[in-house]
Amino acid sequence: MIIELGHYALVLALATALIQAMLPIVGARRGDRALMELASSAALVCALLVAFSFAVLTFAYVTSDFSVRNVWENSHSLKPLIYKISGVWGNHEGSMLLWLLILVFFSALVAVFGRNLPETLKATVLAVQAWIAAAFALFVLLTSNPFARLIPAPGEGKDLNPVLQDVGLAIHPPLLYLGYVGFSVCFSFAIAALIEGRIDAAWARWVRPWTLAAWTFLTAGIAMGSYWAYYELGWGGWWFWDPVENASFMPWLAGTALLHSALVMEKREALKIWTVLLAIMTFSLSLLGTFLVRSGVLTSVHAFATDPTRGIFILAILVLFIGGAFSLFAFRASRLKSGGLFAPISREGALVLNNLILTTATATVLTGTLYPLVLEALTGDKISVGAPFFNMTFGLLMLPLLFAVPFGPLLAWKRGDLTGVAQRLFVAAAVGILAGAAYYYAMNGGPVLALFGIALGAYLIVGALTDLILRSGIGKVAANVAWKRLSGLPRSAFGTALAHAGLGVTLIGIVAVTAFETETVVEMKPGMMVDAGGYALRFDGMRQGRGPNYTEETGHFTVSRGGVVVTEIWSSKRLYTARRMPTTEAGIRTFGLSQLYVSLGDPMTGGGIVVRIWWKPLILCIWGGALIMMAGGIVSLSDRRLRVGAPARARRAPRIALGAAE
Amino acid sequence: MTRKQKRLAIIGGGVSFLIAAAFLVMFAFSQTVAYFYVPGDLEKASLAPGTRIRLGGLVETGSLKRGEGKTVTFNVTDTLGTVPVTYTGILPDLFREGQGVVAEGAFVADSPIFVADTVLAKHDETYMPKDVADRLKAQGVALSGKENIQ
């Protein structure tokens, strides 16, 4: 009964979304306030209905109600509770319901926090949100109903794919969706601006916090997914340029560009049309990602068993929204007045360069991702486009951007002084080269490019801090004055510095792992020793064990350095009984920012076992940098001037001299 | 600079960057793309030794030799042809005889042996790489059960 209520709530949510999609927009055209205000209440009701529906599905999972087909297919009564809950979105139907839930959650946020939006704009934004919500609610109801019953109910479920039985599943998809779907708000604002035919700096001020929030979640989601793949799959890789990874990376790149172009629009009223276009493109890439992942055109761990009607349905949604948005853009963009001009060497110029490079890089990733699909459809040739392609194109294109990043915040608006900024970055460059050389020396040589890469990363970090140092006058004025100035800087200045420094940290991690990691594949018998990264690993033997829904064989290793035992590593192979599916549980130990990573292979005749041992120098920097970027996003978001829905309320007097510099 | 010149400078810079990127993409495609073959295709394909390809098919039952050092050998077959493959490292968890596999690597000069550096890992026990399933179906190989094809 409760299951049917959940299903019914979803149908009601669709009906509510349809009302929200039509009436407010009519109201906005006619100036009918009652119809416009309907949008907010409808958005809240819709969010509650979908939340209820989602709660019902979760309930079915927690109570292992195998009369629900979806639960039977993806759950098992012996599964630990946390995986029962996260299993709700560990399958196609449930994950689409989560997608919808997050979408209506964002609509509700706009309804609640958008009190000071002009009422026609707010009504139109919410209506556009409801178009998307209605399309996806229809998709869930017609092709991916998670509430379908299975009569008679089987006694036991088929269990969740063991690879997904991990705490990563509890965190990665919700974060990723919060990012992906969060960009829908920017999209709706862009469409609303086109419909209204009016756009100004205030529009950018409303859009920027949403972009920043979505971007922060997406950063976290991608980093989390990368770390999850790294420790769960047992291959020691952290990024594979897999089409599914690219699907989440493209909106991130475009979203990063949007974040920067919205800045130009807010401060200088320039790049208006471009910003609108970028907002549309970013969410279009999110939709494309959903299509690639969920339609079954790709095979991967993310593409749960699929049927073709779903692919066609999502493709229809994709064509409708992207096509519709771009047509609207083509017809209406000329109505938006373009704004002020600026010299090429200026803060605006630097941000345009950022946008140019980021969008070009996005386009190369898109080409590499779609080309095999298009080629196969046209000629039947099957090809694979892998890491070498992306490293060559994406890597090379991003290089000039990495050089330019520290310049941006140091350049003045309108007309900047390139030589002056270069002089101020001299210290950062010097520190970078020293750091690169020092690491190179510590590693006893290696590829020269690695020296250069580490130097670039260190230069990014110091360059990001240079802005804060110069603005607070550290080293030039007394410490207490500098401190006072520093604490008086707007939060967004810290956000920028953190995000840019985080980029440098990630770069250092990537370069160090790529250039200096060691991999040893070796057949080991108990008592044998192997060296990796200055540590000696001794294989002590195997032992059997069992968990709630699996059996495992675990290898035990003792790690020592210079003859002194430092720690132990357990690495195992599991066999999940319900699906008869083996998985590798890598043994990982962290030493500072570096890691030892041990995967087990096949047992040998004669008692030995094949072991794969990696030394991953500075690998934690990759995700640590992402965390720092995320922190930058959060700090920026807490900036008073950016607070969602509160730009008008100024509680304190503006900090004159320093605040004005921003 | 006048307004017009400024605008031209920005647009010109942007366009030349885009053209450079487009050339880079085309160059990278010509250098890095790996084509997919099944063993039956290889005779007509006449590949130069060292050309990176993806080889897909079924792991021939009884052909897998492991437990003798780090290098494993197995045969990939599509019933029309069979190719011996060597791979050094740890095979994916779900690598099994009689199941689909995709190996990436190249043929060594003057040798029928395919040296793989990557064996495509599978995520699910019912997963068959789509490329393999399509080609095998086209060549009339009966697949064990419909759920093998995703």
C-alpha cells in the first residue's frame, strides 16, 4: 500500500510540475500576481511530493520489500543497512528518482531564497525549472518506474553489484547530482532572461551563487568518484578518461568558465550574451552526461542494465531542451544589449582568456567522447579514444591557462599592467622553480617535464597567495596592520586564492604520480620481500575470512623501512556469494601525502600469489587540491555580497578602501 | 586602439586559438586512436607491426595458462580466427574462459602473438563488451543467454 502511495505521489508531483510549468509564465506575461505567486507554492509542493516518493522507495529498501521489483533486483536482506540505503540510487530507476529529487529541491530553494528576485523573473525561472522537472518525472513514470511490483514476491533479492557496495556510493552520486543538476538553476535563469529579453548586472549577481554552489558540489562529486574508483577497483588508477568520467568533467569545465564570465558580467556588465550562452551550454552538457550514462550507448559500471526506449526518451528530452534553448537563444539574444568594452590586457581580458581556453578544452573532451559514437553510427568502424588522446589535446591546451591563472586576480579591471603583474609574480615563479628542482633532486632525477610540472604547481600556489599578500601588505606594514587588512578582505578574495591554490596542489599530485610512481608485479611466496618507494614489503601469508554477504581471502604484508617495521597491509579478494562475483579490495597505506597500494592477483601453483604493488608519490594532493578548491567555493559562497538572496541587506558599513579594490 | 581594433584583436586571438586546437585534435586522433578488431578481421586488415589495436572476442576455453610467473597467455577467438595473447600483470577480477574480453596492445614484428598491455576490466558478471557482442552476433556465434549483452 505504502509503495502505491509513493508511486501516486510521483504522479501528483508530475501534475504539480505541469501547473508550475505553465500558469506562472502566463502570469508573468499578463502581470497577474496571483498566477506568478503560484510558482513558489507549486515548487514547494512538488519538492515535498518527490521527497515523499523517494522516502517510500528508501523504506522499501530498508525493509527489504522484495515485492518491489527494483528492490529485488538490487538488494539483499543480508546487506548492511548503509548499503541498503545507498542502494536506492545504485540502480537506474532509483538514481533517476534521485536526479528528480535534487532538481525539485533546487526549485524549492529558488522559491524560498529568491524572495528579492523581480517577481516576473522568479516566476519564469521556476516555470523553466518545472519544464525540466515534468520531463524527468514523465521519464521516470513511463520508462523507469521504481515502484513496479513483482508478484509473487521472491524470498531473497539478487543483491547489489559488489563494486557498488561501498561507502563511496552513499556519497558520490548525491554530490555529483547536486552539482550536475544545480546547473539547471543557471539554465533556467538564462532561459528566463531570454524570455524576458532583459539582462543586467543584477541577473549575474543572482546567478553567481547558484553557479558557485553547483560547481562546489560537482568538484566534490568528481573528486570523490575519482578516489572511489582508485581504491575500489584495485587498478591503482585515479582517472581513466572514460566517457562516463568525461560526462561529469565537461559540465565542470563549462561551469568553471561560467563562474568566471558571470564575474565579468556582474562587475563590468560585459560578456552578457556569452554568459547566457555558457549557462545554457553548461546544463546542456549535464543533460548530455545524463544521456551518455543512462541511455546505454556506453557500457560501464554506471550504465545499469538498460533498455532502448529509455535511451530514446532521454535523447528526446535532450533534443527538446538543448534544441529549444539554442533556438530561443538564436531568436532572442540580439535583444540583450551587450555591455562595456575593455582593453585586452585587463582583468576582463584575463577572464575572457580563461573562458576561451576552458570552452575549447571542453570542446576537445566532447569531441573525444562523442567521436567514437558518431563514427560507429556513420561508418560502423569501432575505435577507442583513450588517455593518450586526451593527454595530448586537453593537457596541451590547459597549459597556457595554468600559466595565466595567477595573473588574473592581480590585473586591474579595464586596463591592466602586464609588466607590473609579472614583476609581482617573480617571487612565485622563483619559488616554483626551486620547489620543482628540490623535488626533482629528492627523487633522484626523472623526466625533465616533471620538474617543470611541479614548478608550475608550486607557482600556482604561491601565485594565488601573492594576491592576498599584496593586498594585505604583509612584509610591508606592521604585522597587526597587515592582519587587520587581511581580515578585512572580502571572503571572495580568499575563495579565489583557495581555488587557484587548490588547482596547483592537484597539479602537483598529478605530475608526481604520473612521473614518479613505481609499479611492481611480482609472484610472492610467504616470507618474500619486495621494495617499493623506499619501503620493504614482506608477504606473510593468506588467511580466509567471511563478511555478511561475501567470503574473502586476505593477504598479509609487513611494511618496514630501514629494517624497522612501520605498519602492516591487508589486501584481499572477495567473492560476493549472491552474484558469485569476485572483487579486489586493495590494501592501501598512507605515508604523508604518498601511498603504498597493494592488489592481489591469482594464486600460483606452489603456494605463491601474484601481487601488484604501487608506490604513489604525493597522490593525496590530487584529491586534496580538489578539497581546497571546494573550500574556496564555500568561502566564496559565504561572502556577504554573494549570499543567496541577500544582496540588499547590508548589515555593516562597507569597508571602504579595501572593499572597493575588488 | 580603437573599439573596433580591440574587438578584432580579441576575436582574432580567439579564432586562432580555436584553429590551433582543431588541428591539435585532428593530429591527436591520427596518432592515438585504436581501432577495434575481432580475430576473424585480422587477415584482411594487414596491420603494420606495432599498430595499437583493440582485440575483442571470447577467451577460448582451455587456452588460459597462468600460475607460471607474472605473464599469462590465452587465446582470443571469434570462431573464424584465433589469436594467442600474452599479458603481464593481473587480470581483471571477472576474466574467465568462455567469456568476452577486450585486449589492447599490438602485434610484435614477425610473430603471431598479440602483446596486450591492457585487458579490459569488466564491471559485472553479465557484462559483455558491446563491441564484442555486436561482432560476435554478426558472425553468428551463439552467446550463452541473452543477458550476456548489455
